[in-house]
Amino acid sequence: MRSLPEHVQQDFLSDPRFRISIDNYVAGQGWTLWMATPGPPGNGSRCVVLRLKLTYCSEQFANYVIAHEFAHAFLRNGPWGDISDVEEAADALAATWGFVRPADP
Ligand SMILES: [Zn+2]
């Protein structure tokens, strides 16, 4: 998180809706996640849920995924500039933070 621009860190740290969670998936049982219900655009949960399987990816790919998810949270799952596709927007913003999607996970 320290790799993110200061204004992004401050945005997250000043919003009580922002949090980071590690999923608790158990094979055959599923997983649980407690989070605020979605609200009006821009007011929903900003919870970033990270999967344990990231520990099996390359560090570069894991950092990219985490930055991509942070970008979604920063953009409140919305577009970025002229990029209306939320996945492309998150990728583009993460890339400006120095986390480009690697070719191989
Ligand atoms: Zn995404």
C-alpha cells in the first residue's frame, strides 16, 4: 500500500468503508465475507478481498492483482477518465502506479 500515491493512501485511510480482507475459503464449505451492502453509486463498500492463492503466484503478478483491486476501490468500481470499462480502468490506473499486468502469472 505504501507504493501507492499519497493521495490514494489518504483516500483509503480516511474512508471507514475501505478495508482489506483475506478470504477464508475452505474447500467443501465455501467462504464468508461481512461487508456493507451496496449503496448509491460511489457510496458502496470499498472492501478489497485478497485470495490466499496469490501466495502461489509470482510476486510481480500478486502485486499487479493487489494494485488492480486497489484501483477498483479507489475508482469505486467505476470508470477512469475516458475508460468506461471498469476492468480496463482498474488495469490502466494500476499501471500508472507501476503495476502493469505481467505476461505470465
Ligand atoms: Zn477487476
